[in-house]
Amino acid sequence: MTDIHPNQRVAVLADSQNLYHTAQSLYSRNIDYSALLDGAVSGRELTRAIAYVIRADSPEEEKFFEALIDIGFETKIKEIKTFGDGTKKADWDVGMSLDAVTLANHVDTVVLCTGDGDFSRLCSHLRHEGVKVEVMAFGSSTAEELIDATDEFTDLSDDENHFLL
């Protein structure tokens, strides 16, 4: 574990789709975003917390979006796209990466809440720029290359009752 001090400025970027699907498949439970944010900030100075969400026209999603805001996240919402063959797709990989690179000059630490290995190159870039990178995700479904690219990895499964509802 690397040093944490209260004056560190931290940005928390949460890949809500990745967290949701993993928590559901492993535990049939939901993420406790309040506990996630507290764990990510860890007594430091929160500069920005962003939850990247997908609008899928589910009846309870507006309540979920409002709850995220009440907890302290700003939400970035993307509409799900349906293709001609019926497949659906929506992800925030590029948006999260661009926000992380933009925030890098304003923070000491970026906490990525995702297990998606696509972010390993982003981690390497941020570290090269002098930003500490932490990842919080479920270890059994987190890409090894992502874990290897971070300064610190927090396995949410180690304290599932704290991080899950």
C-alpha cells in the first residue's frame, strides 16, 4: 500500500455498468456506492467523483441516478444503442479515459472503479504523468493487466458485506 495523506487530491471514476454486472453475477447483489466512494476517498480531499451510467429505460434507473447524486457522484449518462440486428451496446471506456486524462493535471490520485482491462493502458499513461492510480473492483473478474498497471488494487470481494447492498 502506498502512502495516503489527507491533502492528496483524488478523483473517483466509477464504471457503473462493469460494477453492476460483476456484483450481480458474483453475488446477486448491488454496489453500495456510498461505501465505494468512502473507500476510494479514504480521508483524502475529493476533487471529483463521476459515475458513468447507461440509460436502458428501466423503471428504477432514475431513482438510481438520483441516489448517486445524493451520495456525491456527478452522473454522466449515455443512451443504450440498439443496432439493426437487435444487439445493444453502450460503454464509457473512451469517456472515462478522456476525463481521467483531463483531470490528471488537477489531482494527485485517480481511483478507477472497474475491472475492465481496457483501462490498463490509461493507468500506465497516468502513472507516467505522475498521477497515482488506484483500482477498486472484484478481484476474480478484474483483468490481470489492469491490476499490474496500478499503484494499488482494492479487491471489493475482500469486504463484500461492506461494499455490497
